[in-house]
Amino acid sequence: MEIKVLKNVMIKNDLKAVDNRNVFLKNKVLSLNLVSSPGAGKTTLLENTLLLLHGKYRTTVIEGDLYTSRDSERLKDFDIPIVQINTEGGCHLDARMVGGALQEFALENTDIVFIENVGNLVCPASFDLGEAARVLLYAITEGEDKPKKYETMFKTADVILINKIDLASACNVNIEKVEAEIKSINNKCIVLKISALNKSSLKDWLSWLEGKLERVKKG
């Protein structure tokens, strides 16, 4: 019975994800699902990405957290639409939650929607939100062994940002070894090395993002 219930949940989620995706496509909006473990740097990445995009594109953020609106508060000075979703203990966002959030702002006046998922390397991997791309932020401080431990998340990511590379030596982590393990799991993803605190390290990330947006706008 539990298996049947889980199957029904996933079917309903996937159907709603299709609806969300069609809405994004209709409005030519780039939607990105940002996933990571807690503390990997998603909100810091968002802060500096929004700074670099300011004045060029119309952006919106959907913030997912179990409790509090602390991440949303960090972004409020950008004066952009932000929708907070509190899952009240749930370990991930789902397509229904995102679909509801989309009703809160004008997609026709939006270029990019950043969806900051709940910090978790397990549950969010199974839930399609209707996004154009899943972006996984993986911090060097988590060690070298996590890609194969959390294979589903790494396998389903379109872009993997290896973050906090400036701390690699202090954490005794071999970045090349991490990248090789990622590629052994998912050889189709794009792997970029960044330090989210350092805007100058985000050049390749911004280049990918703008290229993806251009393709979305062309349909």
C-alpha cells in the first residue's frame, strides 16, 4: 500500500511539473532549480548572481525552507519579487508548491526564476518542479566522497557548481578527484568551479546562464 501511495504522489507531481514547464515555456522564462545540502552556499550564490544580473534581466526568486524566511530576508534589498515557501518540516519543494508560487507574480514580466530548494541531497532529486535546468551546488567542505553517496542527485543535475574552491587545501580535498567522480556518474553535466563569495569566479556560471536564457527566449 505504501508503494502505491508513493507512486500516486510521484504521478501527480510529474503532471503538475508538466503544467509548470508549459507555463515557463509559454512566457519564455528561464527557470532554475537550485539544489544542495544545507550550508553549501545557495543563497550566497544567489546574492552575487543577482548583483551581476542587476539591470540586465528581470528576476524572481522562489525560496524554499523548512522554517523561517531568513534567506528571503537576505535578498530583499534587491527589490525583486520573492515568494517564500515554508514546508513545515518537508524535506523538498514539489511541483504543486512551485505552481502555487507562480500565481504570486507576473511571469510575463520575468526573464529568470530562481527556485532555491530546501537544503537536502536526497529528497529534491526525485521531484521535478518543471524547471528548465537543475543546478547542484556542491561545497568542497563536504569532502570528496559525496557524489557516489548521493548518486541520484548528481546524476539528475544539468549543471554542477563545485563551490568554496578556495578552501580545498584547508579541507584536504582534491578538486580534480571530485570532478572525476562527478563525471563518472554524470558525463553530460556541466561542471564549473567557483567561490560563491568571489564574484570574479562566477564568469563561466554567468556565461552559461545567459546562454541558456538566450535559447529559452528563442524558443
